[in-house]
Amino acid sequence: MAMHSVRRLSPSLAFVLIACSGAQPPEAPDAAVLMDASEADAGSLDASPPDTGPDDSGVQPVPACPERITWGLGPEFPEPRDHHATFVWTGDSGPSLYVAGGFNGRVFSNAWRAPIMADGALGAWQDAGLLNTRTSGMALAQYADRVYLLGGHSGASRIRSTASFTIGQDALLTDSRAEADLPQPRFHASAAVFEDYVFVTGGLGAPGEAEDSIFRARFGSDGTLTAWTTLDPMPEARSHHSSFVQDGFLHLVGGFFGNPVGNRTTYLPNVLRAEIRADGTLGPWQDLGITLPAGGVSTHASATFDGCALNFAGITDAPQEVSDGVVKLDLSGASAEVLSDSAMPVPRSHVHHAPVHAGFVYLVSGKDTFSSDTATVLVGRLQ
């Protein structure tokens, strides 16, 4: 994989426009367990974001499916890490990009934030407070005014505990509380929200094997999670995948089954979906007929748009490498297309989340090789 030199820019939007070319997934925590088993032309970037504000009803519109992404660099992340949670929160002081938990030789319990400027650029990173626990490799969900961290790894073991918090007027984490435990420990599971339901799919269980489980809970009026219900299983065990809801269907993308310790895994290069019924149960699973490039991908991040989804980077199976690629999934046309002119300036895995805000997508830290974390922050303008 070719590596390219990139010029780092200030938080104001003097982004460098980057067009560069562009393993086995890890188990994780405990230095022994958390660690993985394992430019081009510069120019100015027109950073005026498209109009993606709420309509007259106050509903945030679904962004159109991008055709291209131009990448710039945000301010370096202060504490490089992987297996973390990344999300955008808009409060009284405006929108900010948050990073919470994660791992780099130790499991973190802190959070950072960077203000998102009107032009999509990021301001300087600032301390955003502490979680009520140390966790990494957790599933992430957002509902109403709360953020939820579900399962993960404590550094000693895979965990079933969950927690939630909100963001105060000072833009710091506040009102942290424990939520209902998952039925079983899960690490590298994925979470997706539909109306007032949250679904946690797959992940590694206590023995270290990928699981086929689906756990569902409901958000109460105050955001408290109900007890979890175990639904009928997925067609096969799956971990290190991504999930999302679109058009009333729960989608699963990529991942693998087996045990990543010793590379005893089989990649799943497909996309499945199941209809979410009114009572929160799932209809039959359907294979959309999409074959993911490079034999499949794990430890990637996904973002959804009107009629499509984008997969960002991750670890591919054939060849086994940390990817810099962006793959567009046409969910109605059942196809996957590598956006060759939208490759990221550096490869990336274990970012897990790619939040989108006002025409920009953000990927923070993660691994740029099988064994090293990077402080690089990528800001992509969706076009």
C-alpha cells in the first residue's frame, strides 16, 4: 500500500485537498488481549457545506448519497486510541465532535471534544470529562438527549454492562448512569436505533467467539433502557461488523465469524437486512446480493444517506490489509462500488464510527497499521 505525505493544517479551514491511492482483525483488551492479533495535489477546499438544516417541521433531512469525498486533516488527536466511540452532539455552544473511551495500551475512561466550525473544520481538542467506567470496543447508540455505550471490554474481560450520559451546557459529559446490563458480555458488537428501540447485534462473547445473538431494548420516556430481550438469532455468527437502520430495515454489513485470536476467522462479504416490525421483532433476514470488495471487511465504519450507505476503511480479507478505501453501497440496486477518487489519505481501522454533520464526515484516530495507533483526524467533505 502506498503511503503519502500530507500537510497538517490549522483548525480553521485551510484544508489540504487530498487525493491519494490507496490483517487480520484484532481481538482486544489487556495489552496482550486488547492489542491486535495481529498525495497528491494540494489545493483549496470549498468548504461551504450544503444546506442540511431542519425543514419547517424541525426534522433533519437525510443527506443525499455522495458521489465523491475530498479529504482534509483536522487537528491531531491528543491521545491516539482505537476501539473508541465517536459522535456529534449539538448543544447551546453549537456542534462538537466527541471521542469517548477506547484503548491504547490501557483502557480509557475519558472523553475529548473538538468544536465543529461553520465551515466544517474542527477547533482545538478539549477535555470533555470522564465516563463512569473504563470501556473499549463498545457498541454506540444515541437517543433523544443521551448517548449510550453498550458492552465492550474493560481491559480485563468482555463486559455486559451498559451506561449512558448526556452533555451539559458547558459541553462536558454529565449525568452518567448505569443502564440495564446486556444478557451476555459482548465486545465488538454493533448497535442501531429505530424509533424507541435499540438493537445490539453479534460481537465476541465471553469465550472470544463471534456470536449470532440479537439483543433489543426500549428507551423509556426519560431515556432509561428497559431490560433487554433476546430475539431470534442472525443467520450466522458475526462480529467486527457495522449495522444501521434505513427505510425500516435493520442492515448488517461485513464482519466475520470465528475467533480472531490465531486468525481463526471467516469473513462475511455480504449485506443482510431484516424488516423491523411494529412490536420491535424482526422479519426474515434477506441477503441483498451485495458482494463487498476485497473479500469483505471488518473493523470499518458505516454512514447512511438517502438510498445508500458508505463504508469507510477497515481491515479487508483479500488481501489482508488496513484499508484506505471508501465503498458505496447501493441498497436498492444491490451493488458495491469503490469510490476510487475518494480514498482516504491514510489507511484506517478500528475507528468504528463515522459521524456525519452538515455535509462533512469525521474519522478520528484508530489504527493505521495492524499494530500502531495514529493521531490523525480526517475530515471529509461529501460531494
